[in-house]
Amino acid sequence: MIVDRPARRAHPRLLGLLGGALLASAAAAATLIACQDTSSGDGAGGGAQGGAAGPGFRPEGCAFSIASREEYSDFQHGRTEVGATPNLRRVRLGLGGNVAPGAPGHADPSTSIGVAWQSDDGTLVSQVAWGTTPDPASWPAANLAEGVTWLTPAGTLNSSGDERMHEAYVCGLEPGTTYYYRVGGGPAGKAVWSDVYAFATTPSDPEAPVTLAVSGDSRGQQQDAWRLLQRQIMKAGAAIQLFSGDMINFAPDQAEWEKWLDLGWKDADGTLLATGQLLTLSAHGNHDNHTSLFFGNLVLPQDLAKYPKYAELFFSVDVGPVHVVVVDDAFIVSPSGDAEYQPALAGWLEADLSAAQANRAKVPWIVTMHHHPEYSSSTHGKDADVLRGRAFFGPIWDKHHVDLALAGHDHDYERSKPLTGPVDAPTVKPSSKDGTTYLVCAGAGADAYASSTSSFTATSRDYKSGSALGFYSLLKATKGKLTIESHELRADGSDPVFDAIDLVK
Ligand SMILES: [Fe+2]
């Protein structure tokens, strides 16, 4: 098992990591080296972090683009071939979009959706079709969007080699509306389609109450806690799912990603679970390691116009009365990884949060999420990287009066009192009106850490003993109140509430 450590740079820079303690064989290393030379058919170049490459592909009807990455191969769109055994699988929702405040095509889950899936290598057609009834025969012929396909790099530790991936995007949807969709496509008479899935766009009306599900750290997939969580949040009526990173233990292993995707996609009896029907927005964790498999298995906003080097690493969305900011903190807690990231992120956060502040009368709540916690009394609470993250993010959240800062990394639960002022000696405020609440909520499959308390702690809890396998929270937001309702995950399917608090304006 790998212990938590600072995130490394993207594949193929993983060679250093793999060549050390973790790579099992010289043959595997040779395969990894060989796959550095794979190049996209559509894009070119790429950022210093193995970032998005080239002009990419603009989905029809969308005001944003997506691109290949330098690690992918055979990046294509507009193909129609259906393979011998398409086996369309691991269908999951995500989101595209730009990230600059006010930019055309800004990421918006009330009007758009992204969807990803896998197939056999011979299936190149990448289409999504949709409608507002469950019967595809009733869907308008125009409701058909072309996506892209590529091969993940061979040479990971996945013994099955490269994997055929697909992504497609739909824009121009109506807010707060249930849609049905399926993926696949192909020539008349040979088309192959997935099951029909349902999802709902988020409301655009800030007066509409919404529920956001929150969890983190599924790595290890112990006792199927991730699948258990996906069952629970389907019942909870969440508008979106927020995940604070560390999906898997060992990022170069596609088999780990596929286990994670499989557990979230369907239940053991075939019942469709959350990932194909509920938008999941994730932050990058240190175990996700900036591998091409993180970027390839997830569908997250990527702003090719403004931040081509940092595709899928930071973005924001409005969900009803909540402005949600999702950030990769790897090069903040380990700044030697990329010295350019910190000023780029600081500039984007200043612009995004200033705009969100100016929009408070309409969208009153600001919730942030990244992986390493600012305030924790558990295993990693005093780690140097965690404290570097606190020194960077704390003053920014304080300046912009962020209401709730979400994180994981420590596999327990800890809610802070409302905090403001210097990060190393914050002032505890009696009301959430006057300070930021910091919430560590992790335990979606990871091994349990011991919880503890500090002067800033309101409540903490672990799952080292007792009936809980982990934790998740529901953020129930209206314009005047944001309720944090936190649940145990239990194997018997019960999920008792153990902490509930209202943040008020
Ligand atoms: Fe972590």
C-alpha cells in the first residue's frame, strides 16, 4: 500500500516514481517509456504538465472546446465504426466548460452535461442521444451529439493494455429538467447503444433549494464503501456529487480506476447507480498523481482559451444558491512541482471569488473544495504540505468570506468552528456569518485514520471502530440557510446522521 505523499507530476514523468519502489519489472518500465511517444491525432504540443494539447474539438452547440492530451493516442472524432464486441461500459457523467468568470461557455451544469464511457478498441463512434422521455424512439433526431475517442496510454500497470475511451458533450439544455440519454451510435442497422440513463440538470434559479453530496478518499475501496455511498446518494436526491480527491491508491493502474468506475456505475444486481445519472465533480488528490488516467477517466471543465496548461484542474459552477469552487492543490502544497501554477491559480481565484462576491445577493453561498485540509487534527493535520496549503488558501477564503471549505486527505470527519484571521492563530467566531467553516469529510473506501480535536474543532469523528465504514455529508442549501448534514456509511444500508449544523446568513 502506498502512503500519502506529495503528488508527482504527470505521466510520463511518473517514470521516476515507478522506477523507484513501485515498479515491479523492467519490462513494465520499457513499456512506459515507449508510450511517451504516443501523440494525438487531433491536437499537438501540450503543457509542461502534460496538459491539454492543440485546438482540440468543439462540441456542436457548445461554446467551449476540449482537447487531447499529449499522452493519449488515436484521438479522433466523427468516426462511425462499430467494433465486433462494443461492450459499452462504465458510463459516467461529467462537465465541460470554460472557467473565467463571465466567459462564454462557462461550466454550467444547469444547461450542459458531459458523458464518458469505454468500449472495445474497434468501436470509434462516439455519440450521445437524448430526450425528455425514457423512450429513445420519441427523441428528436437532432438530439444527437458527436464526441471524441482516444486510447489511454498502454504501459500502465493495467495488464489489459490501452483502453478505448469516449467523451461527448451536450449543451443548450433546460435547467432543472430530467433528461434521458444513451451513448454509442453507428451506421443504420449497425448502431449499438447503451442502456438509457436519466439525469437532471441543476436549477438555474437561486431560489430553488438544492442538495449537494460530499465525500472524499475512496482509495482502497474497502468493504465496497464507494458503491454503498453511490446507493445512498441516489436516495438522497442530490443535485450533484462533490468528491475531494484520492479515488484510487495507485494512479497509473487503470484497473484501479475501472474498479472505482464499476462500483459507482452499477450495483451488483445491475441496477444503475449514481455515476451515470448524477453529475460528479472531483478535485485532484495526491494519489491521483496527475496521470493521464485521472484526466481520461474523469470529465471536468477545461478552459483551452485561458488555461490550456491546467485543463481540468480548477473550475467553478453555480448550483442553485451555491457557488462551488473546485481546485487542484497539488502544486500549492508541493510548489516545486510547477512554480507557475500558484500565481495562475491565485489570479483565477481572485477573479472568480470577486465575481462570486459581487453576485452574493443572487447566489449567497460560496463553497470551495480541494484535497488537502486547511484545518485537521488527524494524521496529516500538521504535515508540511498541508500547512503550505493552509497558508495559501486560508487568507483567500477569509478575504472572500467563503462559507464552507471542503477537503479530504485525512480519512475521518472534522468540522471546524467558524474561523477568520491569521491562519496559524485564527479567531473563532460564534456565528457562521463571521467566519469560514472548514469540513474534512473523507471515508468513501479509504482506511480509517484516528480523529482528534484542536482549538478550532467543533466536532470530529472517526470510523476506526463501531458500525461506520466511512462518512458522507449532504449540503442542503436554500438562499437563507446551508445545512451540513453528515451521515455514517454502514454496511447494512443504514446511514444515521451524526452531525448537523445550519450555516446562516
Ligand atoms: Fe490524500
